[in-house]
Amino acid sequence: MKNILLVLMLVFGASVFGQNKNAKAVIAVDGVCGMCKQRIEKAAIKTKGVKSAVWNIDTKELRVIYNDQKATLASIHTSVAGVGHDTEQIKATDQAYESVHTCCKYRDQDVQKDHNKDN
């Protein structure tokens, strides 16, 4: 009986320590402007378990802090692609991409050039 109790304590203890409530990740996300930034961050933060989401316009990197027991990287990628932004793993559907503002059409070379002039 003591052995069973000891094994149960070890298994439970390992599972508690295995949780990462502050996992960090960097995800490449396409976008071109401040409106894209707001949309990307809002989509990521609305994903259950995501605590922080900051997208950098220059590097195109979304830095997230999340509870890996409540969110997965796949769910974050799906949320961001769902609002029209391609990630390194998921391409937004044409319907989702068409929903973004005209100035946010990051797949359009002319839009990219227009935004690069500002930098």
C-alpha cells in the first residue's frame, strides 16, 4: 500500500511540475501596419490561455506568453489566421484575408512598398 501511495505521489508531483503556466513562443506572422498589429494581438489574446501577445511590425514576430495547459501553439496560429493573417504554420483563408482593411493587404506587393516608404 505504501508503494502505491508513493507512486501516486510521484506521478501527481511530476504532472504539477510539468505544467508551464508561462510558456513563451515567437511566431512569424505577416502584416504591414498598426491596424494589423491590433488585429493580430487581439486575435492571439482572445485565445483561451494566452496571457500576453505583442506583434512587432518590423520583425513580423508575435511574442506570446501562454499557459500550455489551456492553449497550444496550433490554437494561437489558428486564431491569428482566422482574422486574415498568415502565420509560419497556417495560411489565412482567402475569405479571412479579404476581410482585412485595404491598407492591410500584406500579400499585395504595392501595399508592402507603400508601407516600406514610411520606414
